[in-house]
Amino acid sequence: MSNNKISIVVPMHNEADVLAQLVTALGDTLTNEDYELIGVDDGSTDDTVTILHQLASEHPNIVPVVLSRNFGKESAMAAGLDVAIGDAVILMDADLQHPPEVIPTMLQRWRDGADIVNAVKRSRGRESVVYTFAAKTFYQLMGSALGDDFNKQSDFKLLDRQVVDTICACNERNRFFRGLVAWVGYSVEEVPFDVAPRAGGHTSWTLPGLVRYSLRSLIAFSATPLLLIAWMGFFTTAAAGLLGLQTLWNYSTGVAVDGFTTTILSVLIMGGAILLCLGVVAIYLSVIYDELKRRPVFVIRRPRTSQSTK
Ligand code: UDP
Ligand code: MG
């Protein structure tokens, strides 16, 4: 058995159907490793917590972490990283879409010296055309903000202890794990994998949830939308100056036309543009407001002791 301690962190939201399969699959793959499995229950409404505790009573290396409500996958991963004690920490999904068979290769790369091992998608699995297009656009924008290729990236990663400590020290609330990992630097290796179909249950993501998550992540890492507004303001002012000069010229030469349509159109277009720009600024403001409150990223619900159950 290797003398390194490995932590496997798994965020779980309504994963009762797949938990036992996950534990067996990890056990079969990591036969020669000293590992702990940190199962972070993210406010599940099914039997995830019960099954997690039951599995923990059978396998002493399972550490159940129960959040006080559904905080979202990013917060659940942050909670897992906080609790993990391993020399290396592996983050993976509960539904076996991240195949455990890839883990030995990731561990080998880490033992050969890599601080971060990214499991990258060889193919993106089965997704709708709209989803693929939206994901590509989002990752393009994130890539231009962080200078990384995000399209093939996943949350399936191995992090060395010092990387985990650096990420835990980043206490921003609007978290985008993949962005943080790209931002911290260190030496990075990649291992390809094929996204497997979900082992059971179903995805917790909804379209509005995904849009909100993408917007927040983009804003947490990029000021490009704000800069675009500044450029828009610059070009509009330049165009307005030229148009103003032409209008004055027409007025002075007596050929000014009575342009009611033009006036209405320019008022509407400018009004719309100003409101749109204000909206972008408002989104940034709301994120700043959220950060300013400095509330914790997650809340762990501790099991009650017998004295405190009154
Ligand atoms: N997850 C979570 N909290 C949430 C939503 C999802 O912890 O609010 C977990 C989920 O249990 C799974 C992982 O995040 O382990 C990925 O979720 P899912 O499989 O639903 O997403 P997809 O694979 O479709 O991107
Ligand atoms: Mg999944």
C-alpha cells in the first residue's frame, strides 16, 4: 500500500440511486491506496444522507459531510476541499460520469511531479445542439478571460495538497472551480477520458440554473462586459459628434429636413442601449454586493450530540 493519503471529494445532490455503485467502483479501482471518500451532501431531498451514513458505518474510510441546505455544486466542492486531509485530493461527480478507472493514471502523473492533473473530455458525451453551442460560447469567453482552453475541461481533477491550500485561501463567494484551478498556476498535466452515461438518477441542472451559473462565473473572472460598454460609449460619442456636425451644417445651409422618424428611432435605440449597459453594470453591482456581505460559502450541519438533542 502506498504511504500517501488520498482524498476523493464527491459533491452529491439527490444521488441515492448511484452511491453504492460509486463506493464499489472506487473500492475496486483503488485497491492499493490509502484513501478517504468525502461525500458532501448538498441539501438532497432523497435518501442520499441516510445511504451515505449507512455506507460510512460499513466503510470507515467514508466521511459524510452534510450541508445545511442546497448551496450548489461549487459550494459543495469547496466544503469537501476544506474537510479533505489527503496529500492529494481528487474531485469527481457521484454519477460515475467521471470514470474511476482514470484515477490510477491521475495518481501516477501526480507521483511523477504534477501539482494538478486535469481529466479532460476526449468527447463531450451526449448533449443537445443548443447545450453544446451555449457551452462552447461560455468556455470561449472564459478562455479569453483566463487564457485557457475550457471546452474540454471538467471538474474531474487531482490537486496536490499545496494547490488545495491555495484554493481554500480564495474565499470569494461566486466560485468557478475550473477558473480558480486555471488561475492558481502550478504545474499541470492532462489525462483524457470519455464521459460515461449517468449511472442512475438524473441531472440536477435546469436551464435557468445553468444560465445563472454561467453568468455569475463569467462575471467572477472577467471584466470584458464592462469594457465593452466603455467601447460602446466611445463609438457612440464619436458617431454623435459627426452627426451633430452634419446637422449643424444642414441647419446653417438651410437644408435641414424635418426628421420625426429619425428622432423617434434614435431616442428608442439610445434608450435601449443605455438601459442594456445599466443592466450589465447592475449585474456586476449585485455580485459585488453579494461578495461584500462575506457570508460563508457553505454551512456544514454537524450531527447532534445526545446532550444537544433536547
Ligand atoms: N451536484 C451538487 N449540487 C447541485 C447540483 C449537482 O452537488 O446543486 C452534484 C451532483 O450530485 C453530481 C455533480 O454535482 O455529483 C454533477 O451534477 P450533474 O450530474 O447533475 O451534472 P452534469 O453531469 O449533468 O453536468
Ligand atoms: Mg453528471
